[in-house]
Amino acid sequence: MTKFLSQVGRSIWHLFTWLIAITVCLGLISCASPDQAAKGEISDAALEAKVLDVIRKHPEVILESVQAYQQNQKSRQGELRQKVLDQIKAEPKLVIRDSPVTGATSQKIVLAEFSDFQCPYCSRAHITIKQFMAAHGDKVTLTYKQFPLTELHPEAQAAAQASWAAQQQGKFWEYHDRLFDQQKQLGEDLYVSIAKDLNLNLTKFNTDRNSVAAKNSIAKDVELGKSLGINGTPAFVMNGLTFSGALELAEMEAKLAEVQK
């Protein structure tokens, strides 16, 4: 079915293998003679021809099936997303996991920030978040979730791993601030320079940032973000309330007020 695959595309074919299988079965039942069906004499070529003939005569089946599949997937993803958000709303600290935290120790109101160190909008949000936490850090716990957009930002993953390594030595937030303050200089020289300035153990720092543990931790943050419907940065979750973008301080405070209700 090489010609057919080239026409509809490999991705569509994977999505609708089940449709083809059903069509084949229907073809066997409705088109095969009793003797052929009983003896299993229908060749692969004949089956292929029957499937292609059905699709040529009824191309709308593919479109309808694509739409039905997409709607089903969207519904399932929405249900999963709401389930996770409901859990976070009931127990805000569940979103923290092993991520760094700052602010209120009570963890009754938890602001999870999904961010990318090379994202310019995240840099703007960083300024607002600092203002927000300066004013509300007595009642809000901030946790940073790694969400590097590697397809857009070539240094995002490396910066995330470097910050994770700094976290292992209790210096995440200091390292985090330096990365955003010097966002235009992201690169190997900067990662090492900041580590030296913060008096980190360089041997441990280099081992940690290149470790499987660092990559796995970041991957878990990304997975959590995607389960919440996040596909860009900056994005936030506050006690089950989701919002995104480089918001102004007043907008952040309005979100807090909404949560406090």
C-alpha cells in the first residue's frame, strides 16, 4: 500500500489503522463469497484493492473519522486536565513535587510557574513575579516548573539543567535570577561563571547538570505541564486556576483574589 501511504501521509495512516481494519473485515463479510471466506482464499492484493475501492468511493469517511478521532482525543485530554486541576485545587502542594519553592511555608496557596529561561516573555514575567512575591510572599508559595521550549530556544534545556544543578546545592533561586538577568548571554560560559560567583562546587555542578536525573526531572515538569494543557510559556497554575502570559502585577493580584474567594 505504498502509493496509498504516500497520498494520505504516515501520520494519518497510524491514526486510522483501526478504520482500515474494520473496513477490511466488512469487506470480507459483505463482498466475499461463502466459499472464498470459508477457504480463506482472498489474497492480500484483493483485500488491498477492496479497501482502496471503498476509500475512493467514500473519501468523506476519512475526513469524518479524522474529525471524530480529534474530538474524542480532545474530550479525553480535557477530562484528564480537569482531573489533575481538581486534585491540585483540593491539595495545592501536590503540584510542587521536587521543584524549588520560595515564599509562604504554609503552602495553602501555591503558584506554579511553568517557564523557559530563554523565553523573552518569561523574562518579563520574572520581573512581575518578583514584585508579586515581594507583596504576597507571606501567603503565597511560589514553585518553579521547568518547561524549556527546545524547538524554539536552543539554550533552554541547558539552562534548565544548570539551574537544576544549582538547586542540588541550595542555590536555585539565586541561579534562576542570574539566568533571567543575563538572558541574552545564555551559554556554557555563563553557566559556569554564575556557578563560580555563587561558590558552587564546580565538580558536582558539572556532574549534576549533565546527569540523567536532571533530564528526568525536567521531563517530568514538562509532562505535568502538558497534562494541564500548557503548550507555551510563561504559564501558571494557582490552586487549580490556570492562566498564561507576561501579566502585569494588577492582573496577577486579580488572580490571587479569585483564588482567595
